[in-house]
Amino acid sequence: MGSTDGFQYRALYPYRKEREEDIDLLPGDILVVSKGALQALGFKDGDEQTPNQIGWILGVNERTKQKGDFPGTYVEYVGPVKISVPSHRPRVQRPLPATPGASGCRLQEALEQGSPLPDLQEQFSPPEIAPPLLVKLVEAIEKKGLDSEMLYRTSGSELRQALRTDWTLGDLEPFDVHSLGEALRGYLQDLPSPVVPVSVHGDILRVLQEIPQSENCRKQLLLALESPAVPLQNTLTLQFLLRHLGKVSQQAESNSLHPRALGEIFGPLLLRLPGASPELSPDFSVLFLEILLQTKELEPEQLPPALPPKPPKPKPSAASLANGNSVPLQDAEWYWGDISREEVNEKLRDTPDGTFLVRDASSKIQGEYTLTLRKGGNNKLIKIFHREGKYGFSEPLTFGSVVELITHYRHESLAQYNAKLDTRLLYPISKYQQDQVVKEDSVEAVGEQLKVYHQQYQDKSWEYDLLYEEYTRTSQELQMKRTAIEAFNETIKIFEEQCQTQEKCSKEYIERFRREGNEKEVQRILMNSEKLKSRITEIHDSKMKLEQDLKKQASENREIDKRMNSLKPDLMQLRKLRDQYLVWLTQKGARQKKINEWLGIKNETEDQYSMMDDEEELPHHEERTWYVGKINRLQAEEMLCGKRDGTFLIRESSQKGCYACSVVVDGDTKHCVIYKTATGYGFAEPYNLYASLKDLVLHYKHTSLVQHNDSLNVTLAHPVLSQPPAR
């Protein structure tokens, strides 16, 4: 076989083959590709220098001698080479894997436009070990040296002032280590969300309260940080920072930045406390970081880059699919539109792995959605990106619609996208399947059952409230006992130092008094020494007893927390049942006065239905009296300023596809969203059942909004633009 022209490429990232025709890559591997093979695919001269534009490339790995396909996004062009002609076979279209670190390009574009820092998940992706901005700052700081006494202790530098409005980092060489250190602190401060998410604060607090030994405490903290609630990018960023801060603390003799000092500086930046909290003291974040830094550095977690989907395999005909590609997104049973994360969590509670639904992304960006998947007993949130008519979980976006994307993964494992998500989309949460929980066939029977469920809900709520009060009280006591133990340690240290000093000094006096025959003074010195030792023993015993009490109370506190968590599903289920019965009664025309009797709510006014002689005379029938179109929140408050309670208006909401109701309550204007769903208009599920805004307004003319919000004990009594009654 003769030689022919070819090209060499160097692997930049590791890749493990997923198909028989693929080859494995390790960073540094040299790949050889025939020029003829590229030309056969339709590529022209010069295209070989941009492998990321070629796609999947057929070549040979010089290290392993494997021949097969590798992703062009994982390699760089080296140059031409003479090779033997490889065999060629027909190729099929195949989507490319995303270039690891491509998120950094999007980050750079955002920063160049003067945008604030995005979340960590948008700043980088594996195999990168941390956000590029952070890596650049840390490398510059470590290059300048870590032995300065003012490192991380200065403020007001020109670099930090400039970075408040523009995080585009240029040449850092002119800046001293103090300015760079302040910029690093500023970076952590400017992150929209902290490195350690609020979702794991409770677990971290329990570890700090219950485990006094430093090394065991550190191990449990690391386990808490491995929770699925912590995004991978947050974990990698924390590991990177811990390695850097570990290097800083090794220079503590010169820079005085021992673990405690670093905890005071960086703890509140990494683990931000959400406002005032009785169980979280300011030292919470300081102690957390101090313990992590008192031991050896964390090892980096080597993870392969996430790969986007492979091309679809042959599927059943469209007629056999639950949601074919021709089905509009709005009609897909698993698409729930604009619902909150809390509502999603409730719908997926206690469901098997593979259960899923899709909702509008919380970013409110047109075309972006969020897939929530049940996996390992937890909810996994996966962002669906959209650009130029294409959809997907990562670049490049290859699906023509969200329905096509979801249909694909109902037949293929999501491990194609993320190796940890080895499941298909098996069980959709259907918005069309409403459980029929009301079994009774008469209004009176349903009302009596509503009374039973409401009483059970109140009993459970009362039990939960008592447990919460007890949990809060014991959490405060635990913190006080931890502080007391620290005080005991300091006291013991002082007494032991005093005891050593006395022994050292008393030895000379005892010898002198014995020479003088003054046995009385000798006995007095010995007695004082014994008293001091006895006092130290008493303090040790008191500390030991307090530690035992702490351990016992921490265990009780944990049990209370478990009981609270066990009550939550019961509370939610009872509330759901109660609400279903309320909806049934409302649909059947039951009067609010009667419903209030079943709920045990005192009727302070007459039945307003009986007071209205002619329902048709209500101004509410005229939309022009209450619908004001596209005005903002402040304009609505100006229109309602000084109006009586119950005066209201309906306007377009800032949330796309929704409306807002602004109403006067206790002299103040309150706002609530009106959702438009497939079942109708309403303030919340399962009450989204009114065919029009007018039907909703007429219903809440007589029904209080308090069933949706405890602070809205008011009806939509007076349209803002209606004429006052003639006198």
C-alpha cells in the first residue's frame, strides 16, 4: 500500500467511546486522518485546520492503534503528514459533542457586554476544574506570592473598583497581590448564588452541632457537599478554592492567615446566610471553612466532559408514540407551562425514577424550558436551550422542537447527555389526568367530608408548629452549649497554665520553708496546689457532662427534624384533598357562607348572595370597569391609592401569558398572578378552572381570596373604574 497525504491532530480532552465504531482518547494522543477520507465527505482544502467544524472524523490513534471515529471538538490541528491509505466506509449524520469549556465563550461574550456575573453553571463545564475568571485570578495571586501580611485584608483598590461594572479581565501583571486578592473576594461576592447552596445549610449545621472531632466532622461535611442538590460546577469550584486556601494557610507564619482567619474572610462569601436565622450564628460559615482547611487538601475530581445526544436510532411509527413530533408543545401532556419549582416538587413527590415533566424556564427567556426528572429519589433539573430554531441540553443543539427532544429521550437513555443520568423519560406527569378524589354524590356529604379533612389538616398543622417551635428552641440551646464548651476549653487552658506556673514557683519555696522548718507554710502551699488541681478536675467533669448533654440533645433535635419531615407529605396531601373538595363544592354552586361553616370560619357578614337582588346589575359584568390592559405595578398602585378595601383591577402581568390582579387590602395594594392554563384561568392549581377573566371576577366577587393567601382576606368587591352608586 502506497503513502498518501494526511493530517495529524492532538487530543485535548479525554473521550471514552460510546459506540463500536468510536475510539478512545486521552489528552496528548496523536490522531492521523487521511486527506482522501475528508474529501470523500465533501470537505475541501483548508477545512482540516478547523476540526470542530468537521464533526466526527475517521482516523487512527497512534498510541492505541485503534481506528475509528473521534469528535473533532476534542482535538486540535497539528499539521500535514504522509500516511498509508485507510479503508473508507459510508457515514451517517451524527450530532457533535460540545467542546468542553464552550460555556467560557458565552461567559466572555456576556462580560464584554457589561453584564453581571452569571451563575457558576454558566461559567464553565468539565473537564475545566473551575471558572476561567477564578483560575486566572488565583494563578496571578500564587505567582506574586502568598507571604504578604496584607493578603486578602485590603480594600479600595482600583482593580476592584473597575470590576464592579466590568468583569472582563485583561493583563493582571501590573497589579499587586493585594489588589488581586481583593478582586478574588469581589468575584465571590458578586456571584448571583453562593458557592455552597442554601439547600445544604441544614445538613451542614447538623454536622457542626453533632460531631466535635475535627477530622470526622470534615468527612461528614464533605459527604453533605456531595448531595445531588449541589451542582457539579459548585463542587468543583469549592475544591479549587480549598486547594488554593490550603496553600495560603501553609504560609501562615508569614501571612498570619491560619484556617480560622481564612474562615472569617472567606466563610461568609462561600456560605452566605439567608438573612436572620435563629439557628444559624454568624460563626456558622466561619467554622465550616475552618474545619475544611484544618486537614489536607481535597483531591480534584476528574470527570469526562458531558456529551450531547447521538443520532436517533430507528423508532416506532409516529402513530405509536404518546406525543409525536407533530404534536404542538402546548398540547403535550407533560408540558405544564409557567409553574413554580415548588409545584413541580409536589407533583413529583414519591414518584419512581424516570418520572418527568417540562415547564417554562425560570429565566423567562422565550424558547427556554426546564426538564425536571426523578432520579435516585431526587429531582434533577435539566435546562433545555434554544437557538435558531434548534433545541437541546447542550451545544450543538440538534432537535427541531422540544417535543422531538423529549420523544427522543423517551426511547434513549439520558446517559448520552450525562453519564450519571442513566435512565429514560419513562413516566410523564400528565396535566390531563386529574385524580377523582371526591367520591360522595351530594353537596351535603361532600361538605361533611371537607370538614373532616380540614380538621385533620389543622391538627397536623398544629402538631407541625409545635415541633417547629421545639426544633428552633433546641437549635438555639445547642448553639449556646457549643459556645459554653469553647469557654470551658479556654478556662481549662488558663487553669492548667496557672497550675504549671505554681508548681514551678512553689518547688523553690517548699525547699526553703523545709530548710527553715516551717512545715505550716509547706502544708499551705501543697493545699493550694491540690485545690487548684481539684478545680481543674471539676471543670473537666462539667465540660464532659455538657458534652454528653450536647450529644443527647443533638440526637433529640435530629429526631424532631425527622418527625417534621415525616409530617410534611401528610400536610401536603391533606391540603390537596381539602382543595379538591373545595373546588368540587365551588363548581356545584355551594354558597361561601355554607363552605365557611364546614371550614369553621365565622361569617361576620350576611350572605352576600341574598343581598344582591339582581345579579345582572353588577358592574363586574362590564370588563371596562376593571380591565386596564398593559400597565405596570406602580401605575396600578397609583390608580388604587386611597380607594376602599375590595377595590380592584386586572392588568397584564410582567410574566408572559399571565395577568395580575391588584386589590386594596387593609388600605394597602396587594398583587397576585392570574394564570392562564389549559383548564382555564385561576390563581393557583387546582383552581385554574374559569373559562374567562370575567367568570373569575364574578366568582371572587363573593368568594374571599384568603383561600389562596392568608394576607388577602378580601373579595373583588369594587371595580376601580365603576361609577359609585347614586345617592
